[in-house]
Amino acid sequence: MIFIVRTVQKVNTKVGRDLSKSPVESTAEFLVLEPAGYPMTSVLEEYPEIENPGVFEHYAREQWNGFVAREGEYLFDRRMYPDFAYSINEVYPLESVIGLKTKIIVKDPVVSSAPAVEFTSDISFDDVVGQHTARRKCKLIERFLEQPEMFGRWAPRNVLFFGPSGTGKTMFAKALANKTHVPILPVKATELIGEFVGEGARQIHQLYERAQEMAPCIIFIDELDAIALDRRHQELRGDVAEIVNALLTEMDGIVERPGVCTIGATNRNDTIDAAVRSRFEEEIEFSLPDEKERLAILESNVNTFPIPVKDVDLKVIAEMTEGLSGRDLVGKVLKTALHSVIIEDRDNVSQDDLHASVKKLKNVSGASNPDRLYI
Ligand SMILES: Nc1ncnc2c1ncn2[C@@H]1O[C@H](COP(=O)(O)OP(=O)(O)OP(=O)(O)O)[C@@H](O)[C@H]1O
Ligand SMILES: [Mg+2]
């Protein structure tokens, strides 16, 4: 893209160094810019595309008229995408004023259009305790991700994980990606709500486009209720409604995206907008661990303590922690006990330490279900 910028020769002293020390007189012949993104942004950063170079020419002319251009510095958009930065990759002559005949070339963005962070993990299904129903139902997704071509139009496309917080939904999605060796694009629904009208919807489409490039691939949308809350529970903001519509379009598969599977996660499936909920072919429930499962979670995590345990009976702890989630057991019961031992410079974790942290949990809210703790 080349833009001729016609400007009055004016030096903008706000940009660049003190001009009194070294006046910049020459007019830039050309300028190569690269979209650099916002100084601060969410995970889903979006590049404002230049759809009409002619209009952009006028727009750029008004904004950067008279600015001094130096390689490595930035030009900031001040209007439509406030503070969106373009880094100056090249300018000739080296230090010159954007002027009458300066050509401005905007390079395609390199990384800024990446819609989400991809992660792989070393979590396996062996690490997830219980959740047998989820495990059985996920067999199908597993087969699909291993052999997407076999399914054709019968591919599982949208699956909903629901259940109390800390029961292993995110862990499960990671294990699934790991087992099938496919990338996973994790997105928090709240991060999709953009600042500008249309931004959220575009982010959804970009997300699916990126997933398609990497297919087979899992899109994992956490906290789905944040955007797809039933209209009875929340007056949808215009932009949120727009995101929901974009999501529905993608979930309907209007644009074919072979090999892309969406997993949504929520704590409550009954609060999800009916239109969104009906797009999920399968709802997979995650439940709180029973006593045997609590014991297994406690045992496998205690094994990784950096200091030894002494005379502990985890069965007793499992018995008294009914109603707690896996996250409560790991992050609250075990961690609190371990940390207090470390703070007090002791050599090992005892049954009393574990008891004390369960008791503490009973006294503060925050556990999945503290009323069901048997102490
Ligand atoms: N079934 C389980 N087996 C083993 N560990 C578990 C299990 N469930 C939870 N945990 C522990 O709790 C942590 C949190 O689990 P995870 O993030 O998967 O919960 P979640 O269901 O996604 O919660 P949220 O709804 O709040 O997002 C895990 O990293 C793990 O240490
Ligand atoms: Mg989660």
C-alpha cells in the first residue's frame, strides 16, 4: 500500500527529540510502517485493517502532518483506534519530516493479528481423577481429532462442559489436546468483549480462522456465561449480543471449518442463552469428587510436596471434606497446610496441619461448598 501524504511543512515538536539541538529540515521521501498494536491490550489483540487506502491517505495526512519520522519510533493513531501504534521500520532520509511527497507504505501485520494464545500442556487423562462420564463422552471428540476426515458432516463440533468451579473442566480440555496432539486455543469469554463496536465479533471470526489454519484444533471458550447469559438473567449489551451472534454463526458452521471443535465451559448450563445452548450437541457434566476421588486427588498431590509428610491419614481428610472441589483440596487444604509448615520452618507436614487448613476453610467462604465440610 502506498499513500502520498500532502502536508504543510511543519515540524511537530511533540514527536522525537529536542529540535532546537538538531533541526530536522529534510522531507521524508518514503516511510515504511508496521502495525505494532496497542501499548496495552487483552490477549485477543486486533489489528485495525486498512480497507480503503485512499481514505487512509487523507486520514494519515491530517494526523501525521509535519511529524518527524525516525526509525524505531512510533506513530500513534489518535482517532478511530486511539493509541494504536505503527512502528517506523524505515524512513528516508533517516530523520525527516513527513511532508508533501512522502510515500507511506504500511506493511502487513506480522503477529498483531494473532487472535489467541495457543498452549500445549503436559496434563494427561491420568492426572484427572474421576469424571468418568466426561471421559466416556470425550472418546468421540478424541476420535474426531485423531481422524477428522473420517467424520465428514457427522463431526462433533460443539461440546459444553458444565459443573462446579474447580472440578477439572479446564484440566480435561488440556488433557484432551495433549492426548490427541492437537493445539488448543483457550479463550476467556470476557476477553472477547472488545472496546469498539464490531471488535468482539471480529475477534470471534479471527479466532475461528486461526483455528482453521491449525486444524485439527480445539477452541476452548471458558466462562461462556459471561457472554452467553440467558436473556432472562441479563439485559444483553449491544456489543455482547453481537458477539453472541458471531459465535452462533461460527457454531452453526455456516463457514465450513473442518477439524475445528469448540468446547465451551461454564459453571451453570441453565443460565446459558437458549440459542447458544442449543448449538451444543453434547453437554458433559463435571461433578464434585466423592470420598474415594478426594482421597486420590489428595494422594497424588501430596506426593509432589517439596517437604515430606509425617503420620498423615489422608483418608480422614477425604472423609471430612465432602463438598470440596479438586481445586479446593489442592489450592486450599494442601497448599495452606504446606505453606504454614514452610513459614514456621518445620521439617514435615502433619495431620494437624491438614486439619487446621480444613478448619480454616470452614471459617472462611470460598470453598465450593463449605457447609458440607464435616469437621
Ligand atoms: N478431577 C480432578 N482431578 C485432579 N485434580 C483436579 C480435578 N479437578 C480439579 N483438580 C485440581 O483443581 C485445579 C483446577 O481445576 P480446573 O481449572 O480444571 O477447574 P475448572 O472446572 O476448569 O474450574 P472453573 O469452572 O473455575 O474454571 C486443577 O489444576 C487440579 O489441580
Ligand atoms: Mg476452568
